Amino acid sequence: MKQDILNKKINLWVNSLTNRLIEIRLFDVKDIKTSLSVHFKQAMTDCLKEQLTENEVEYNKLKLKLPNLFGQQKQSLQAELSLLKEKIKKENKLYAELDRDNQAKKLVLWMREKHNDSLLEFYKHYDELKRVDG
């Protein structure tokens, strides 16, 4: 079952990457590296999202025990659930950061393709700001 999902994901990434490389008419190494980076990072993110983390499995298992407990045991389990919830929150934050990073790289690729002059202007302005702030 999981192998089928993984194979389907791999085929999807291969097709997407192939199409992107075909779009890059001139062999610009920088564009190819950026495109490969974006696609591999997306592949890793998709793989991570396909599986439940150990923390989520443990959280769900412990949560089922909660209604049967009372007093000190219930409080102890609630504290453990809170810690697991915090870990899950951190994992989800990491996924969100990877997704934002992926979106930013896709934006750069799109800007290079559609509005290259604007992108060059942006980086010129950005470099000037870095020198002033740095």
C-alpha cells in the first residue's frame, strides 16, 4: 500500500521535473540547480506528509486512554499529551517553512521566465539594502 503511494509520488515528481527541465531551453546551470532543488525538496516534503509521525501515532494512542483515567493518572497523561502536542506543532511548523521556501523558489523561477528585468531590478535593490543595513 505505502509502496504504491510512494511509486505514484515518484512518478509525479519525475514527470514534473522532466517538464520543468524541458522548459529550460538554454542549459543555464543555475536554473537547473534551482529547479532540481525545488523538486527534490517538494518530494521530501510530500514523503514526510504521507507518513504519520511517531509523535502523532503516540498522541492518538494516548488520547484514547484519557477517558478511562481519573485523578493523578489523568493529569499525568494530559501533561504527556501536551508535550506531544508541542512536538507535533513544531513538526507542522517545519513543514510550513519548507512549503514557504518551495513557494519562494518557484516564484524566483517564474520571475526569471516572465519578468527577468524586474527580478534583476529587485536583486539590485536588495543588494543595496543589504549593504546599507549590513
